[in-house]
Amino acid sequence: MTEQEQRVAIAEACGWAIAHNCKNVDQPEAINVYKPMIIGRSRVGQTIALLPDYCNDLNAMHEAEKVLGEPLCYDYVDRLPQHYEGRTNFALAHATAAQRSEAFLKTLNLWK
């Protein structure tokens, strides 16, 4: 998957509603999206928003990881690469944003 495809897939899994085939020519990383729903307000109209850069931003992946529930979080951790012999907390804590992005999408069966 390309980084853009990963960004869209993760954003959708995190509750972003994305209008496909509506790219902003001036900002290729921007696409038409609805911001995530806020309780008590409805989504009205489309807004140009930059999707988080999940493949390169650990903070963005940290926010995405919050949508994984109890059973999925264990599968997610198992899909993160092992950098050292055995699975250590150090290895898990140092997984890159790209590695986390791939593991996240594979956990949700969204990886193509």
C-alpha cells in the first residue's frame, strides 16, 4: 500500500468520513474529509482537512491505536516486528510509525 492509501484507510478506521476522488490539486496530501463526529453536533458539509501522517508521525499512530479494543490490541502487538531476540518492551516501544501503521492495518484486515 502507498502511504496515501494507508493514511486514508487508517483515517476511515478512526472515524473520518472521506469523500474519495476529491483531491485538492494545490495540496496533494489534502483530500475532502468530514472531521470526526463530535458528540452533540452533526456533520454538515465537507471540509478540506489534512489527514494525519500516520506512516511518519508516532503521535498520529498513538491516537489511531486508541481505537483498538481489548481483543484487537493483542493481535496488533503480535504484528509489530521483533527487533531483538524475543519480544521485549524496548522493541515494542521503539517500533516506527510506518511499522505501527502496517501492523494496525493488518490487524483490522485492511492491508492490501
